[in-house]
Amino acid sequence: MTPPSQPQFPVGVVMILPTIAFWTLVIMGATRDGGKHAGTYAAYAFAVAGVGLAVFAFFKIRQVRARNTHKRRAMEDGIRTTARIAGTRVRGHLNQDPYVVFTLEVNPESGEPYRVTVDELVSQLAIPRIQVDTVLDVHVHPDDPRFVVIDPAALGRG
């Protein structure tokens, strides 16, 4: 099993070949035989797209479940400590709540402080509490100190 802090496989790559096949079939249907068999090509195109989406969904669901399992394990069995926010940047939004990439300086009880990056969805109401130099409660995964989960209460989700 790979360590939880390793970057995840970009599952969107799975959609490259079905997308190319879809558009190839659509173009072939529109240009071959004066469009006589366009309906057949379109049916094949949508079948390829459907299979591609099903495969994408299968791998994405597995990826999300594995990540949630690691997060749950860090929260239940991990080491609770503090971390100072060394930097933040917004990576996107979901329902007007920002996805924030945190650079944290984790302060374990034993050992030297170290830096990690954590990507979390933050409630708009919690934004004033997550400024640089703020100290947060975090949970460090018992098997991988690079995998850190910020306490959900600090993010306005707990």
C-alpha cells in the first residue's frame, strides 16, 4: 500500500483515450459516406463515452474512499499536535467555500519541526481564523508523518 502522503494518480487522465475516440467517431460519422451512417457512429461514440465515464467514476470513487480512510485513521489513531500556518493559497472553490492549500510547520512533541502541504475545503466563516502564523490543532498519521489532517473545527466544518 502506498503511503497516504504520496501524490494521487490524476484520474482525469483516464478520460483522454475515450475523449479522443468519441470525437473521432463523431467526425467520422459526419464526414464518411455523406453522413449516411452518422447514427451508427454516434451510437458508438456515446457507448465509448459511457464506458469511459464509468471507468473514471470507478477509479475516482476508489481514490476518494482511500483518502477518507487515511484521514479517518489519522484522526482516530494519529498523533495530535499543533502546526503553524506558514502560507496559504486558494486553489479553487466549491459552493463559494475556498479550497485552500496550506503550508504548515508541524511541531511534534518529539523531534524537529517540519513543513507539509495540506489541501482542505474551508468554510467562508472560518477564513478569518486561518491566517498566516495561526496555530492549529492537527492530527499526524501514525504510519506517515507527512500526512497531516487539520482539525475540522478549525476549518469551520466540525
